[in-house]
Amino acid sequence: MRKVRIVFAAVVVALMLAFVPEPAQAQSEMTFRIRSDDDYKIQVAFYSQDRKGHVWLGGGKAYNLDDSQVHNMKISCLGGEKICYGGWVTGNAKRYWGVGNNNSQRCEKCCFTCNGGQTPVITLE
């Protein structure tokens, strides 16, 4: 009888642990500092590499760079999340920077970790 109670208790504990949610990642922010040296207007979006389909601004919208000033774009993200920028000439996604439009290109130096900080100035040339 004692063995049955021990086994029953072990099963109950195992079931309880199976339904304990994982701790949520802390909300953070990241400021991307971007400027364009291109002759054309540029659009920029930011793509999570950890949350499938998560994009800032989202909904088919992007940030617009219409001048050569440094633009500070602050996004809310999950601490430790890998985020890559993608830029393209407005109306011509074949000319791109970073991961391009819709996160469709490969890029090694265009990703940053969400850590409450800011990037160095990223110049799109």
C-alpha cells in the first residue's frame, strides 16, 4: 500500500510539473539608429528571428527614411530576442539592405539582440 501511495504521489507531482508554464521573457526595448545615404527614399522594417512572422511596424507598414538624418526607431521586444533590420528602396525591393523586404535575404551583420540598448548608427549606402 505504501508503494502505491508513493507511485501515486510521484504521478501527481509529474502531472503538476507538466502544466507549469515556462517563465515569460521580460519585455524590453531596442533603439535602432539608421540613416540613409542613398539618393532614393528608403523603407525599413525589423524582423524577429525568434518569433516567426513578428515584424515591426507590421501590417505591411514600414518606417520611411526620406532624408540623410539619423532616425531613432524604438521598438518593444523580448529581452534576448534576435532582431534583424531590412531596408529597401521604396517601390523597388530588389535594391535592399540587411534582410531586405519581408525578411527574405540572408545577412550576417544586420542583427542585434534586444537588450534595452541601442545600435550604433547603421548607414544604408
